[in-house]
Amino acid sequence: MTNASAVVLQQVTKRFQNVTAVDAIDLDIRDGEFFSMLGPSGCGKTTTLRMIAGFEFPSAGVISLDGVHVEKIPAHLRNVNTVFQSYALFPHMTVAENIAFGLEMKNFSRADIKPRVDAALAMVQLANYGARRPKQLSGGQQQRVALARALVNRPKVLLLDEPLGALDLKLRKEMQIELKRLQQEVGITFIYVTHDQEEALTMSDRIAVMNQGKLLQVGSPTEIYERPSSRFVADFIGEANFIEGHVTEIGSPYCTVRASNGLELKGILQGTSPVGTAVTIAIRPEKLRLTVQAPDNVFTLAAKVEQVVYIGSDTRLTVRLSDTITLDVWEQNNRSTLDRDAYWQRDEAGFVTWNPDNALILTA
Amino acid sequence: MIDVPVPSSRPRSDNRSTAGRRLLGLHTWLTYIFLYAPIVILVLFSFTTDTFGVRWTGFTLDWYLRLARDTRMINATINTLWVALVATIISTVCGTLLALAMERYRFRGRNGMDALLYLPIVIPEIVMALALLAFFSFAFGLLESLTGIKLRMNIWTVIVSHVAFCISFVVVVVRASLKGFDMRLEEAAADLGANPQTIFWRITLPLIMPGVIGGALLAFTLSLDDFIISFFTVGPGTNLLPVEVYGRVKRAITPSINAISTIMLLVSMGLVFLSQFVQRQRD
């Protein structure tokens, strides 16, 4: 795998009448990468994908595919293929005819098309389904046909617009693994649009988080989850506790924040926020520990248990620190069953502890 | 298990529905008789031996055989079929393109166009006929005064007039089939490298074909049956079937008229059934 760019977006903007759907986005998607665009509906991720496909043209900015400017080139002249959420299989053609369509458009001979179509069907495990009509297939099978129809063209980049959205949960999990396997097998750059954060974390090499037409953060799943750069990202990906306050001291590696109830908390500053700035501290619930005895020599806070939800692998607790602050604490059930700290009841008192490395100070 | 008492209303409602059903059945038959008795009589009296075609005096196919030798009637039939064929082809092509434009694009005057398209369907046919007559008189007059070329109304003015009202029906039918069309299919085809022309011929047209054929059959039937507009726009010297039938009825009703009417009825019904069938194939 090289590090050359497959797709580059520079200051790409798309306006529909008065609405800015995509706002000055910069992206550099590498060759062979599984790249996801993640965000709530209406965040501009699908519009961005459609601009890369050529169904929409940017109002401003530059799109390069493989180093060539394509922002004014229509879809049928671009070397990318799309898998649609609704699959968009041609209902009046057989499965094999659907898959052959792209090759026909590229003027492949009949003799060349047949083996390629067969290979594509085999790749998505539908070897004997070529003669059927799309309507005769299940949703998952139609999804595979759509994938085969796109991949048979060996595009430079494959665009996937929430392709698993219409499938049930179990099938979706299977297809996630299969998609990842296929992507590694064919080595084609995948750009995957989804609003499902778990899906993005599972499959992606890198994720771009978008909201309201803006690109908020690009990074590996670990970076996005462990080091979100904004409150929105921390909130959208996984669960997080948020404590609001002001920066009181800039230090290295930790800075200090005075929370609204007067508590002094330490954490890692993300970005630049001078003393006095309003900030939010974000801590993931699984990074918190609740113990009966206050641990020695570390920062800890007295808390009262408000809610206990036992879900087998975890116990999910809500604890109150003060009148205004409650925290979610997820305790993994990996302790000895005799350990007193493994069992909690409402109204019990305890101590919440966390490593300040895991407390992120984000611009409010 | 707890037994829940069920109100025992079934037998009574059965009694009531038996009487109601009989009444409904009677009503249905009366409706059928009201609608179809005249047609049945028409068909029946095309086989009678009675020269005036109003009494049943015995069975004969003589009137149909006479039709086969009636060159004036055959001529009128050929003219009518030719008008229907040409008008159908022109109105189907134009109507389909118009329907595509109306469904796909937002352009200036689109709303006005939308309203105007329904005009030929809703205005009285006699108004449309007079309007066309006035138009041709005016246009030919203008042409003559400008260039000296003298034109008269003939079969082509009928064809133009039929196209004028058939287009509206084609547009309505084709638009209905475009309503359910998934635009993503065209995007998918473009994505796979198809240019706009290929997309139209390989994806769009095959998928809306049932609507196009349905519209064409409807146009053909309407053109075939049309009397009022044909009567006003045909001019002397050209003979059309409905006009010819009307002309003969003015003199006397003979079983020959019944026979030709029966044939027209069968052709029209066949075409309507075909159009319904083709449109149903869509699903």
C-alpha cells in the first residue's frame, strides 16, 4: 500500500439555494484506504460523496481523483463507482446483466465480459444467481449484487452510501466484516458514508466526522474515540461524561479546570484555550473507577450511587458528585466475585477515580 | 383460559345481508342493463335479415359481407386507420418527451404548461373542434395572403387536430408511470459509465415503456373513435369512418351501419383492454 492520494478535496463547498450543505472541506484520502465519513443526517456527508461521484458539482473548490481535477467532469466519465443505499439495481435486467452493464459501457467484448461477471458473482458468493432478477433476491443478496456491479469495473475508488442501512442488525454485522475483507482483497480505496458510529469504528482505517456541513475531525478510529477534538465528536462517537468549567492553570502535561461547582479538575488540553476560557471536560464512562475505599495518592472524588444497571458484561452506574454534576461509570465485571467493589446499590457512598490522561479538556 | 361472552349478532346480520345482497345484485344488473342494453341491441341487429335493422327477422352475415364490398366504407376505414396511426406516433413521441420534461425539470412556464396540458381533456370537444376550424381558416388565409399558396383542409389537418388532443392523454399516462420511477437508477447507470443517450435508451425508456404503450393505445383509440373534431377539420373530399357513418345514418339506419359500428366497438374495446393489460404489466 502506497501513501499516494486517491482523492483530494480542497475547500469544497456545496450550496443549495441558501443552504450550505458542505462548507469548505479539505480531505486527503489515501490510496487503498478504507475511509469513512460519519455524521448525523443532514451533515453533508452524502452530498460530499455525491460530489466525488459526479452527481453533484461543487459550488466552489477542487476535487482531484488520482491527481486529476474532476470537479467539472460528469459522473459517467469518472473512474469511480457507487454502491447506493437503495442498491439501485436495474429491475428489467438479470443479475448478470446488471453486473455486465459497466463493462459494456467500457466496450468490453462479450467474451471478456462473461468471465469477469462470473468472477464478480463468485467474489460476493452469488455464483449461481446470474440469471435471476433483482426482485427475486433478498435484501442482503441485492446488496452483494450492487457491490459486485460496482467492483467488477475495478474503479480507482468505490463510494458506498450507507449501503447496509436497509439490512437487519445481524446481517449488517456480517456484511461489515465481509466488506472489510473484500476491501483488503481488492485493494481499492473505499469511501464509506454512514451515520452509525460503530460501523465506522469497526471497518475504517480513518474516519472523518462531519456536522452541519463542516469537517470536524479526521483520524483513525482510536484517535477519534480516545482523542476527540471537540465536544460534538466526543458526544457523537460513543458515550462521554461532560463537566463544564473554566481553565485556571495551563501546565504540562496537565491543565487545571475549575468546574461550575468549584471543583478543581486536571486533564489534557485539546487545542489551545488560554486561562479563563470556558471549556468542557470529557471523560468516557469506562475510564472511571468506583471504589468503596478512597485509593491512596491519587486524585479522587466522593460520590453517591444514584442508579445501578447490571447488564452482564458491565455494570452501568450513575453517581452524583454534587448538586449539578452526575457521572456515568461503566465497571467491567472482571473482578473477583468476592470483591466488595463489584457490587453496588443505590444510595451507597464511594469514591470516583480517573487517570487525568483520560480527561480531555475541549473547547466548550 | 377465560371465556369471553361474544355478542350473538351473527345470525341476524346474516339475514340482513342476504336481503341487502339481493337488492345490491338487482341494482348491479339494472346498471349493467342500462349501460349495455343499447350496445347489445346494436350488435344483435347487425345480424338481422330485416332491411331497416330494427326488427329481428332472422340471422344473416350478409351485412358484414356487404361491408367488404363497400369501397366507400373501406376507403373511409383506411383513412381513419391512417389518421389514427400517424396521430398516435406523433403524439406518443411528443407526449413522452413532454412528460419527461414536466417530471424532470423545473423551467420557466412549467406551471402554465401543466395547466394548459389538461385543457384538451377538460374542454368540450365541440369547442376544441371549432377552435381548430377557426385556426386552420385563419392560418390558411394568412398563408395565402402572404405567399399566394392556397391550402385546403384535408387528411393532414385532421391528423394535426388529433395530435393536438391526443398529446394530453399521452402525457397524463406517461407521467403516471414516471411518478414511480427511481431516479437513482439513472444515476447508477451514469455511475457505471453510461452517457445520457445510453441511459435513456437502456434504462429510462424500457422502464417507462408500459406507460408509453398504454398512452399510445389510448391515443389510437381516441383518434379512431373521434367524430366531432374529425367532422370539423376534415374538409371536403376526404372520407373518415365516423363521419361516413354519421352521413349514412342521416339518410337511413341499415344493418350495415350496425355492422360497421360493431366492428369499431370490438376494435376499440380490444385496444382499451390491451392498454390496461400493458399498464398492469408494470408491477
